[in-house]
Amino acid sequence: MQGFAGLMWLLSMALILFSGFALIDAAVRREDAYRAVGKQTKPFWLIILAIAFVVNIIFPILSFLPAIGLVASIVYMVDVRPALRGLAGGGRNRRGSSSDGPYGPYNGGR
């Protein structure tokens, strides 16, 4: 029984970290990006993810409420976050020049 309790504690910590990461990620994104990709507003996601985070801290893992918070965090991470990251131009490692257009470098017809 002690092994099961340890497993449930680890699972609870993983849920708390996952929902916390989703909350922090939603907080650092620009508000106009949410509208640009056609998702709910930034305050909506901050409220939903904050509730999910608090629920994961307060309630035990065997309750159904952390499962609802997990679903909200998964929806953000799988649907909203990739859309917001795609809006920024494809990632952190992309280096473009000031003359790059939407389909590649623009060289003025040369």
C-alpha cells in the first residue's frame, strides 16, 4: 500500500507541475496573439488554468476535479499553445533578416 501512495504522490506532483507550466506559459503570451489565432481570450485561459492549478493542489488525485483540471491543461497545451507558437514565426531557433517576407527572403526582384 505504501508503494501505491508513493505513486499517487508522484502523479499528483506531475499534475501540479504540468498545470503550473501551462499557467505560466499562458501568462507570458501576448494578449493579441489569442485573438489572432481565433482562440479564447488570455484572461479566459488564465482563469481556467489557475483554477486547474489550485484544484490540483487542494484536492487529492482520486477525486474527479483534478481530472477536469488535467483536461483543461491538455487542451491548452495541445491546441492553444501550438497555435500561439506558430503565430510567432515557427520557433525560437529561426533567424531571419529584416527583408524576409511570408514566403522567404525578399530581394526586391533581383
